[in-house]
Amino acid sequence: MTTLVFLEHHEGAIQKGSLGVLSRAAALGGDVAGVVVGSGVADLAASAGSYGASTIYVVDDPAFESPLPQPRVDALEAVVSHSGAENVLFGASVLAADVAAGLAARLDAGLNWDVTDFSLDGGALVAKRPALGDTVLVDVGWTSTPRLALVRSGAFDPVETGGAAASVESVAVTPQDFSTAARMVEQAHEETSGPSIEDAEVIVAGGRGLGSPDGFKLAEDLAAALGGAVAATRAVVDAGWYPYAAQVGQTGKSVSPKLYIALGISGAIQHKVGMQNSGAIVAINKDANAPIFDFADFGVVGDLNQIAPKLAELVRARKA
Ligand SMILES: Cc1cc2nc3c(=O)[nH]c(=O)nc-3n(C[C@H](O)[C@H](O)[C@H](O)COP(=O)(O)OP(=O)(O)OC[C@H]3O[C@@H](n4cnc5c(N)ncnc54)[C@H](O)[C@@H]3O)c2cc1C
């Protein structure tokens, strides 16, 4: 079985989600390779060599400088053909979803979406994905090769194998004329300080219990004290209290920090599916019957307006 993993990168770093998918693919066995597409990315490709791949293919050309999907479809088509990959895996992101969909159309291949895990069944790749509003996990397969899959963000952590570094192999690709018709005019970056919720080891998440957009200052203050990031439930994102980029759950991001502190979050199933893989879950909620206490590791029943500032103060005092 040969597997190719799309290694997405931004600002000089390969995305944690891509490396997590590469690590999971390597753990399954077979011949696993990664592919880095961009301009001036040879060193970046080498940096991905310790996560269990035998080869990192690099398509390095100024034509791939902008993070546009369509030229990447050309690059992946060429690398799939060159490597004979039977499986092509992507860590979910806006760019990866576009590239995966484009590649599926180009290769007339099947793409399974929202995958949370893989296994081998008699040598055949089988994926798991949530269904029925994330209440059940179902097995999904493919009827042809290459098998394409987009993996939910945060599903796997990157694991360095400590084995031999992958060899880096260049593949020359010239994008199709129609793939270069779109040009990136401007790219805006979200202004954030501290880690993103995908990368953070500590997340302080806020729900409707924060009471108002201003209530998020409590979550931000506690996150700053802990060196973490702020996340939110859909209820508060829909209400315009916090940006969508911070939403965790079924229709948001999946995260797996070491510590997840939930402030005023009821623990609906659609939220739970996005954060249940966190190391330790701490819930602060004034309702002792809130569902979040059914799966939290530590629960505090009380008013977050009293508890969160005190906690931030104690963390700061301890750090000092
Ligand atoms: C198809 C679909 C997809 C969805 N996708 C998502 C998703 O991706 N992510 C997501 O989060 N939700 C999602 N939802 C919504 C989800 O069902 C819940 O409605 C939402 O998670 C609730 O958000 P909440 O916990 O902030 O609010 P609530 O459920 O209103 O909970 C607020 C909590 O705050 C507590 N509280 C209030 N005041 C205080 C206080 N002073 N101190 C302490 N505690 C206090 C209350 O006891 C309560 O438990 C989805 C729903 C559907 C139908």
C-alpha cells in the first residue's frame, strides 16, 4: 500500500494537522510519502522527514508561491502518477479541502470527507467518519484507487519516529494554463497573539455563560495567564460574540490540547465532538446538571465570573 500525504505549509512551517495525518499513515504501515508544494520549500520538505515517511516529494517552483488550490491539483496529479500512490490523504483546512476536491475531480477518484481515523481491513483501507449529527461513527471505504480522504483537523498529533530521515525527491511540474488563470491579489491574516487553537496546548473556551461579548475578556485573561488560546461555542459565534475561526465542534474545528477549560459551556454533543480528545477537560458551570460534567475530568459548580478571574490570578502568582 502506498500512501501520499499532502503537507500544507504556511509562513515557513508545515501545518500540525498535516504532520498528524502523516504520523497516523506511517503507523498504519506500507510505503508512506509526503508532498510539499511551494516556492523555496526544499528546506521545509526536509523538516518533515522525521514523521515516518520514506520519501518527501517536493514540487518547488515560483509558479506555486501563492497558496492557491488549482496549481496544487496539477502538482498532486503529477506526484500521484510518479509515486503510484493508492491513498492520498489531507489534513482538513480551507486550502486542503479545495485541493482534495479538485484532485478527486481530476482523477475521477472517490473522496471521503470528515474522516476521524483509519484502519486496515484485510489489507484494504477503511476510514471512520461521524454521521447522524456526530452521534455515531461509521466505516467508509472506496470502490476505486486512488482513495482520497480529508481528515478532520486535530484528529491526530504529529509523532516523530526517531527513525531514519526521509529522502527528499524533487518532482518538476508545470501548472496547466487554466490553473494559473486565478491570481492571488491580497492575503489577509487574522490578527492574533499567542498560539492558534489548532496548535495550543491549553485552550480556554467560552460559551453563552460568559453572558456577553465583553465576557470573553475573562476567557482571554485566563488564556493569557496560561499561555493558551481562546475558543468558543457555536452559540456565541452565531450571536457574533466571537469569530468563527475560534469555533470548536461539529461545524467548527476539532482540537486536542493538553488542557481544555470550558467556561459557561453546557456540553452539547455538537461541541463535545470537537474537544473530547483533549488531555484534561475542566468545566466551570453554575448548573450541576450541565451535560459537560458527564465527560469533564474536573468540574467546578459555580459562577464563572467569580472563579475565572481568581484562577487567572492564582496562575499568574504561581508563574511569578
Ligand atoms: C447541526 C448542528 C451543528 C452544531 N455545531 C456546533 C459546533 O460546531 N460547536 C458548538 O459549540 N455547538 C454546535 N451546535 C450547537 C450546540 O447544539 C449547542 O447549542 C451549543 O454548543 C451551546 O453553546 P453553549 O454551551 O455556549 O450555550 P448553552 O447551551 O446555552 O450553555 C450555556 C451554559 O452556561 C452556563 N452558565 C450560564 N451562566 C453561567 C455563569 N455565570 N457561570 C457558570 N456557568 C454559567 C449554563 O448553566 C449553561 O450550561 C450545533 C448544533 C447543530 C444543530
